[in-house]
Amino acid sequence: MSHPRTLSVRALRSALLSSVLLAAPALAEETHWGYAQTVDPEHWGEVAGGALCSTGVQQSPVALSTSGATHTNVQAPSFHYGTSQVRMVNNGHTVQFNYDVGSTLRLGNQEYKLAQFHFHTPSEHTQNGVHYPLEVHLVHTDAAGTPRVVVGVLIEEGLVNAALFTAFRHLPRHEGETSTPLGALINASALLPFNRAFFHYAGSLTTPPCSEGLQWFVMKNPIHLSDSQIAAFERLPHLNPNNRPVQPLNGRDVGLQSAY
Ligand SMILES: [Zn+2]
């Protein structure tokens, strides 16, 4: 009596098997990546264009420590940030704030453009072994649009961050959504701590393709967001966590400039 049913299950299996086989070549060119299960950071090296994520030797983030850093006289960046309309996009990996043109960071006579900032939860860098609830990355590009300088700021729970008040009440919740709250402006200077002591090291993008050759400045002092602001980001579907684990230093020097 069960014979016809068995046959149909076999037929179904066979159909599934051939569709898996057909799909196999496409898997070799997988471009999807994330933070959970089979697409987690351990697998980013297998993503198309992501080889450096596993073979790179100057990768970010790293574990920062005040005792392990060498006191340095690396020139501090100077910030020339103006205001921007708040223009957010949920790209499935973070919420990115695309910044209006005209804001720059200068290192000596080099000038870089503030292109965007975005958030990770928990923090990607650790300081003295501690993860913070959030970290913001301010990404600066060269004239060709290539990221060259990233400023990382650790975020701890405290008073409401007024600069992010409107934005964090209108975070785009789902991948592909954008949010541009009417009339909402932000000056990214409000995301820098008052005391600008910083760690400095040579690193990479913390997401595929994990490109190296980036200068990292991670502020030693955190800024504050309220518990409800932090929770608003933590509650976004699929973005908690969205931190890459710390990567080996492989002999890199981490400088600490405290003269601020
Ligand atoms: Zn980032």
C-alpha cells in the first residue's frame, strides 16, 4: 500500500539532489556573508573576493590595551566636520549613515573625505579585554573613494546622545530599508569624545573584502548613548551581533597618543 508513496519520495529526493548539484557551481561564487552560522566570520575567506579575510596579516579589529601600547608621537588627525542630513541605510550588515560631501579629516598634508559612519554591536575593538555595547566607525576615503582612514569610537551606556536622538528613533529596521528623517541634521564631531587620546595601528576593513592598508585611530575614551538608544540598535533584526572577532596583531605596533 505504501509503495506509490515511497516512489514519490524517491522521485522527490532525486529532484532535490539534481537541483543541489545544479546549484553547486554557484556556491563557489558565494558573495553572501554575515555574522551567524555558515556565513560567519570564520567563513569570510571563502566568500568571492574575501581571501584576505583569512590570509591577511594586518587585519582588524584588534585587542587594544593601555599597557601593551607604545607611547607614540603619531600626528593626530584634525577633524573638519560640517553638518549633514541624516541619511541612513540598513544594508543587512549595519546601519550606515551616508554623509554629505564637504567634511574631511587631515593627516599632515593628506586630506580624506568623511564618506559614512556605521555601528557595530558589541564593539569590534576591545580595550583592556572589555567589549563595549556599541562602536561607531567613521570611514574616510581618498580621492578615488577607497577607504584609507577609519576612526573608531567605543560607546558606553550613559546620558542620552542628543546628536543621535532623532536618528536612533528612526533606525531602518530591515535590510534594504532607508530612513531620512525630515529636517534631521547631524555633525559627526558629536561622535568624538572630548578627550581625543587615541590608539593608532595599521589594519583593515572589518568586513569582506577585509582590504588592508588602512590607518586606524581608535579613541581611548568612549562616548555615551542612553540605555534605550543602545537597546534601539541592539533590537534591530539580524544585526546583533555584527562584530568581527579580534584578529592577531602578528607583530604590529599599537601606538597610544595620550597628549590630549
Ligand atoms: Zn565597521
